[in-house]
Amino acid sequence: MKTKCLIVDDEPLAIEIIESYLKQLDDFEVVATCKNALQAFTVLQNEPVDLVFLDIQMPQITGVEFVKSMKQKPGIIFTTAHIDYAVESYELDILDYLVKPISLARFMKAIQKYQAMNKVGDLSAVSPKDSEKDFIYVKSNKKNFKVTFSEILYVESVKDYVKIVASKRQISVKTTLSEFVSRLPEERFLRVHRSFIVNIDRITAHTHHDVELGDKEIPIGGSYKQKVLEVLI
């Protein structure tokens, strides 16, 4: 089933850019585009919408005011040319905050975050407040397992699954490493290789070529080396 999207922006070019990005994704479709919040309200009353790309600075009703008026919210991604509303947007449980001009790479990061938070089949549904918790739930073998961030040693990509290696257990989840990393707090976890994410607090030693977590040595990928060394040094 495709994710139904609504784009709300008073700038035609901004709508065109987001719409062009969404057309490249097979699992997403644009059900409507609107120039203001009043038009968007009518659409939401008559169409099922899963995800809204919402400009903040619009005439009559701002995006922030529009969100505050909603009784039941779909996923909301703010789009704006200004960063002044960043703090307020997260207080409203907004999924993400994109600053114009929006690059495709940054847009895809927001999409991955949405997928991770709503992937009921492979990852249990989570709320935007997960970033404030010290644990996540993951689904494996028809069970939802609670995993605290502190117990995770590293996460490894194995074909169509990721393997969560914790202190006393291992859990396999059907998802991608890119989707899974979006659920982890950036300040606590570091992607060191295309196949590995490590818990920074669990690193016991490192070289320019690998990191060690006790007896486990994990290679540092060439494209990740600069960022890894910046974080560790």
C-alpha cells in the first residue's frame, strides 16, 4: 500500500521540487497539492493522507498554527526557508524539519525516518518521541522486543536483515541498516562501515583501520573514516 502524501506550500517551485522527489519513489504518491492551510484542511477532511509536507510561512494561517489546530495528525514534515521554528516544530512532535532549498539527499533522510517510524511489519511503530527515550522496540519472530541503547554493542547488516548484538543476546530484524540507524540517537551511535553501526560508549580501542569493542574488531570503511576519526579523536 502506497503512502499518500499532501504538499502544502504557497511557492509553486517548492511544490514542484517535492513532487518530483516523491515521483521517484514507488511506495509514495501525491494525492493533492495546496497553496494554503485552508485548502489543505479541506483535503484532509475528504482524503486519507499519511504524510504532509507543510510550509511554515504561509498567508492567513501558518504551518505551525495549522498543526496546532489538528485533532488527529498524520505524519508532518515541515519545509521552510528559515530555521527560526526548529525548536517549536519538535515540541509539536513533527517528524522532520527541512530547510529550503531541499536537497534530494536530505529529503531521503526524512523519508527514511518516516519509514522507520511507521514500518509496522518489520519494525514496530514508534512515535517521534523515541529520540527522548533510552530504548526502542524491534519486531522479530512475531514478538516486539525492548532493547535499551546502553546494552547494544553493535548492529550489523546481514543480507535483508540487521543483527543487533547486545551484551547478552542477539536479535535479527528484517530491515535495512539505513532505516535502523534513523531510530538510534546520533550522539550515541556511529556508522563506521556500510555494514556496521557501533555504540560509541562501548568502544574500547581504535586505530585508523578499525574499532574494538572488547574482543570484537570492526573495520572502518574508507568512506566513513574521516567522520569516524573526527568523532573518536
